[in-house]
Amino acid sequence: MNEFLQRAFEYLPVLLQGVWMTVLVTVGALVISTVLGLFWAVMRLSHRRWISGTGSLIVNFLRSVPIIVQLFYVYFVFPDLGFSLSALSAAIIGLGVAYSSYQAEDFRAGIQAVDSGQREAAHSLGMSYWQQMSRVTLPQAVRIILPSYGNTMIMLLKDSSLASTITVAELSLQGKMLASSTFQNLSVFTLVALLYVCMCGPLMWLNRRVEKSMARAGR
């Protein structure tokens, strides 16, 4: 045990650099996925068939392509098209776009769960579609989707490890490189696992609190 603690004290500074990159990738991708996901959801709910059809096509396409392939496409293919990106930028964009399809389905479900009578009332008051969405529907939909949004955040945090495939030195890659140089696989990957638990644990706790709060509010 003492030996493990000594190694942990020695290895943590290196691994914490990976934690910082993991957080950076997760937060950046979460912002992109939220904005795009909301946009795709609004498109899918449009009364104009060509807009809703386009939104459905985009969401289904993104959900059909593995996330790692989307990362490879952004990092390796975009430069051939004239868009050179750093590994970090490619990871944030790739994960953000990939997760936007899952966010879109959560947003769509939340919006559709709002009582249609309220949308009709807003329409009768002369509100435009976008006014009705921003003032009536979305504020209520946000409360509905918060639990699933929390789950998406946790999954995105864990899937940020895929950024290592395009050389982003996040936590899992830092652990792999450290284990390769020290040959202390047990100590290093135990620390990596514990650090992921330390990041995901508070998010899981917060998500449970939100779910309980939403359940009490719905009674």
C-alpha cells in the first residue's frame, strides 16, 4: 500500500495534465453538441417537410457512423479539404458533432413532452414559431431533459478517451504513455480508473439529485 501511495504521488502530476485535457475536450464537445443538438431537434420538429426531413437525415447519419470514424474524418480528412486542425480542436469538434445527434433526440423528446395546448395558446396570442419556442416550450423542455442531459454529459466524459486515437494527450493516453515508460501497469491504470471515478462520481451524484428533484416537482 505504501509503495502504491509513493507511486501515486510520483505519477499524479503527469496524470493530472491528462485530466485537464479530458475536461477541456469534454466541456468543448458538450457546448458544441448542445448547440447543434438543439438546432437539429428544432429542424426535426419543423412543420415544413423538407426541413424536418433534412434534420432527420443529419441525425440518423451521425448516429450511424461510429464516433471514432468521425474523429478520424475530422482529423485526417479535413486537412485534405483545406481545413487543418490541431488534434485538440479535431477532438472537440468530432465529439461535439457526434454527440449532437444524441442530444437532438433528448431535446426533441423534451419539446414534444410539453403540453401541446400551451403551444397552441402561444400561437393564438400571435407569437411566431421561434418566439413560442424560446418563451414557452424550451424553458419547460429544459426541466424535462435535465436528467438525460446529465447522463449524456457523463458518457461524453468517458468517451473523451477516444481522443487519444488522434494523439490528444488526455487522461487515458497519458496513462498509457506513463505505463509504457515505467512498466507499472497496475499502479498507473488503477490511478487512471480512480481519476475517472473522481470526475464521474460528482456528476452522477448531481444527476441523481436532479432526477429526484424533478420527480418531486412532477407530483
